[in-house]
Amino acid sequence: MSVLRLFRPVGPKELALIADSGWLTFPPRLPEQPIFYPVMNEEYATQIARDWNVPESGSGFVTAFNVNADYVRKFEVKTVGAAMHQELWVPAEELQEFNSNIIGKIEVIAEFHREKSGS
């Protein structure tokens, strides 16, 4: 089986749900989130975690995980900006099957936090 390494930027709430799963699955999408989109490279995941998640929730985390490459070939890779901004678009209703194709555990490889102002 061939393996593909993907990345997912998350905030603290999603990270807690991943931890609750034993670091094995991503949580179901919310009704207003029809797509689950892991990203194709660490640089893009870092950009989202640092520049979007931190201002939104105070912290951002980059997770990395391996997935069955044969399985994920059925999903479209979308470029949503510059060439490095590539996402794998997984319909929310397929997330449970996607999770079952994760090989090993989801790991946190970077974290970013809002700087606290000194007093």
C-alpha cells in the first residue's frame, strides 16, 4: 500500500476532539462545513495555523498524518491561491471512510499561540 502524508491546520477545539479520539480520527464536520480539506504541504498548513487560527482562537496547530494514497486518489486536489495552496477536498459525508484510511496516528508537528502582552 502506498502512503501519502497530509497536513491539517486546526484550532484548539478541533485539536481537543482529535485528542479525544486517541489521535486516530478527525471530528465530523459542522453543518456549515460541507468539505473536509487537509492540505498537501506543511508550509501551507503552517500559514493557515499561524495566520488564521491564532487570530481566530488564540492558538493554531499543524497536524500531520499518513493516509492510504490509493484511497485518496478519488478526491480532487484544489489549488486555492498560489501553487503551494493545495487542498484535498473530501466531502463531509465521506469523512468517516477517510478516517478509516488514516494509517497510524495524527500528530501535532507545530503550534502557534497569540503573544501575551506584558504588564
